[in-house]
Amino acid sequence: MTKDGNNNRGAAESGVQRFYDGANILVTGATGFVGKALVEKLLRSCPGIETIFLLIRTKKGMSPKERLKELLDNGVFDRVRDSGALSKVVAIAGDVMDPGLGISESDKARLTSQVTIVFHSAATVKFNEKLQDAVKLNTMGTQAVIELCKDMAKLQAVVHVSTAYSNANRTHVDEKVYPPPASPIGVVECVKHLSPDLVEHLGEAIIAKDHPNTYTVTKAMAEALVSEEAENLPISIVRPSIVTGAWQEPFPGWVDNISGITGIMMEIGRGTIRSIICNEKYLVDIIPVDIVVDTLIVAAWQTANSRRNSVTVYNCTSGSLNPIYWHQLGKLTLKHSKTTPSKYLQWYPGFSFTTNRGLHNFRHLLQHELPAFLVDLLLRIKGSKPIMLKLCQRFSMAAKTGEFFALHEWKFTCENQKSLARDLNKEDQVLFNTDITKLSWDSYIHLFMHGIRKYVMKDTPETLPAAMRKLNRLLWFHRIGKMLMMLLAYKLIRTIRFR
């Protein structure tokens, strides 16, 4: 059996594949990072699937059908493009922010009569989202999906994609649903009936208690709603930590965005980030997207086969199973940014972590804003549009929104997560890898940095020799710059001393 699952099934038949035979699946959030990888994996490794319905909203003047075509044209689906599997994917016009998901009556009738498995992945992952929008997407959207699921005649499993940081106020997080920071129904009613300004004041009050942002608050409230329906629905919750590029599938290192830690690693590799607010002694809980996707697929199978009256929670995390610390991640990022540099290098890679905000602000001014200002000055002289200072400020804001997670550490229990691999036969353990313990962080970060270069920066292998030459030139400039700075500091000290 290959990872593709394209074989004639024999004695060692895949139980998970058999579960998905004839399945009609509804996926929300399919245009997101995890959503794309999930749809691709289902099509490739579960060939018996009947239909995958994707809830897609109109966006930027593009209809759901046009957005579906754009999605399926994405390179992530190249491994299944010639198999005819893409014809199984159907767009359902709707929006999780609309009442009843904005689905037409005819589409609702089709979904409620056919769908057997639901993956609810749609959410806003912006940490600084206004509470009103975060509640509509993360909490009310989940509520609407649950209501739709209640009408599904053939429903076997619902998997709600949450986050390991839905309980960011706790340092130890078990695989259970905790009391939310506020009543989900109460907050939903406030969003429906109060002015946006009053809702934002409410959000500030809730966050001030013990949560870092509206994202974690609204995901916690969504979990509470899911838990309340566990007696009525076969439902489970998967909590990924920080989702990063693919370990093996659909392609090693595959990633399609620069959100969060991916953007920071990219800019470290380009030499533009020199200082980061972070406690380097803490665990950084990152999890490859293909581990997350396989966990979702197997969780649905396990949920259907072991119906319980309480919700099963899977902490899809790495910290307690295969830990890596911030200082290790930093060193590996630097190491592999120098073995496969990009032609978009701005300076020789090098940075440091600090928890001292004053020191960080000084470094930020000297090593981030000043160089960006000088580059913009040169661009103005050449008659080009200045962009570097704006980019610098944008990445600074992005880093600031994630500071809470770099200055705190969590311990996640993973017994249910470990049970997924234990319950699989050997065939399924190959097809659906939920085990993070076999991953080597050194080789993985190499793949991830290469993936950022290839899939995000669109840098081709042909540019590598020129990029290596550029890296070596920048190394000399970097050394000369350090020597000049040391000489300047020496002269200043002598001047002050002998004055």
C-alpha cells in the first residue's frame, strides 16, 4: 500500500478507506491552508468517496463556482489532477457569517439528505479581529453548522477544528472542554442586538480576564457549543497547535501562506528580522499540516465507530510527544536558510531572541527601521515607490500580535491523539500518519525552509547558485559592518574616557 492509497485492497484492507467508501462529505473553510490540504488528502487517499461539498462564499466579485475552479487549479491538487477525482468536488454557495450559513433551500435539502461526514474548519485566525466579526465567524458559524448537522439524516461524524490555544489562560490543557470565558449564547445575543462599539467594549472586558485576543475567546466559546450537542450528534474536536508546512504530504515542505511563524521564518531567512521578543527556553508547539489533516480524517472514523455521549477532544500538538524549543527552532531556521538561500535575500541571516522589550526596541530601530528607511531613500532617488518601511512595520505588527504565544508555555495532554495511531491497523498507519514522534526536527525544518522558498517565494532551483553567491557577498558586508560598528563603539568609549 502506498501513501496514495491507490491499490487493489487485499487482506490488509484499510479500515479508514472503507469507512469513507460512498461518503458524502461537507467541508467548511476549504479555501484555507488546512482546508486545501484536507480536501486533497481525502481525494487522494480515500478514492471511494462519492462527493465532497465545499461551502464557499462570494469574494472579491468571484462567485463560489469561480472560486472553486481557482481552488482546484492550485498546484496542491497536482497529484490527483489526472485521476478524475476533482470532479467529485462540488461548490455550495454560502457563508458561515450568514444566518443558516446562507445556503439555499435546495442546497440545504441536498446536504441534509446526502451528507455523512462534516469537517468544520472555517474560522477567522486573525488575532486582532474585532469581537463582532470573530463571534460571527468562529462562534455563530459553528452554531449554524451544528444546526445544519441536526437535520442530516445519514450523519456519521462531525469534526470541529478548534485550536490548542482555545484555553490560552491555562498552562496545562487536558483533552476536554473547559468552561468558556463567557456564555456563548449571551455573547451571541449581544452581537445580534448591541451596537458594534458596545460589543467591542464587551470584548475588551472578556479578554482582560485571562485571554490574549478575540481568536482564542471565540474558539473557546465555539467548543462549549460543540460540547453541549455531544449527546445529540456524533461530534469531536481537534485542537491543532501552530500549524506549519507539510512534513510529507501533499509535497514535502508545502505551505501556501506567510501567516504567523511561517512569515517570521521566511524573513529570518531573508535577513530582514534581527530581533524577536520571545523566551527562547520555552517550548514552541508546532505541528505539520499533514499530521493535522490525517488526524482530522482518522478522528472522523474513530468518532463514528465509538459513539459517546460526551465530546472527544484531540490535542493535535507536538510538545509532549516530540518537543522543540524556541532556541532550537531559531538555530535550525538560520542553519537551513543558509543551505538553501533565496534570491530575495536582503541581508546575511542572523537574529537574536530577547525578553527585554527596551533592548528589542533599540534593535528594532537600529536593525529594522533604519535599514528600511535607507532602502526607501534609495528607491525614492531612483524614482521607484518606497515599500520597505511599510513592509517592516507590517511584519512588526504581525510579530507583536503573536508575542503572547512566544512569552508563554503550555503543556498539552495527548492521550486521545496517541490513541488514533494505536487504533489503526498497519495499513492505515502508513496511509494516515498521526504520529509526530517519528519526525526529525532538523530534517523537517530543512524541508520547511525549502518549501517557503519554493511555494511562497516562488523561487526556482535555478536561482540557487546565484543566491549562494549573494549570501557569501552579504556575509562579507555583514562582517565588515560589524567591525566598523565595533570600531565606532571603541572610539566613542575612548572619547568619553579621555574627555
